[in-house]
Amino acid sequence: MCDYFVNADPILYESRTRTVRIRGVSTSIRMENFIWDTLAKMAAEEGVTTNALIVQFHDEILRHRGDVQNFTSFLRVTCLRFLSRQCDELGMALAATQEENLEAPELMHAVDSPEPALVTSLTH
């Protein structure tokens, strides 16, 4: 299992700093490329830029909590929660598909088999 993690492309965990303007103030945020890439995916799903999504997160957590102690950590955890939710949704979809596939042969068998009453009337 460790090989999977150890063999990750180093560019994924290399840090990159971006400047984001939040409420008229420029602030620098330093995070791993993988986190920036995940934020970009989230922003694309929302139809906004990565910077706009970050500002939206900042404004929402400020309204919800009244303070932002460690915004960079919040962004990292947000990305992890996003990916976790995607995995959960994928797992549920896979389970539903597997359940449908298990039920399908039973339905096909029922369709292929004549009803017992019909078999009895034909044989008597």
C-alpha cells in the first residue's frame, strides 16, 4: 500500500503560493499543488474561478463562524471532504448498479420460465 503513496508524482505535494484578493485585501495562500488542483475542480463544478470559490468559502465561513483562524487548513480540509463525498457518491452508485445487476438475472429467469399454472394446464 505504501508504494502507491510513495510513488506519487512529487509535483502533487510541491507547494505553490497564489495571491487572492479577499474583501479588497491581497493575501497569499501557500498550499500543495494537489489541493490547488482539487479547488480548481470544485470551482469548475460551481462554474466559477478558483479565486472566486476561495473568496466565497472565506465569506461563508466568516458568516458561519465569525472568524477564520486558519483559512489555509480550512481549504485543505474542504478539499478532503469534497473528495470523500465524491468517493461516497461513487460507492453508492456502484452499490446500486451491483444491486440492479443481481436483480436482473432473477427477472430474466422469471420471464423465461412459464408460469406454473400455465404449465399445469398444458400438461393435463
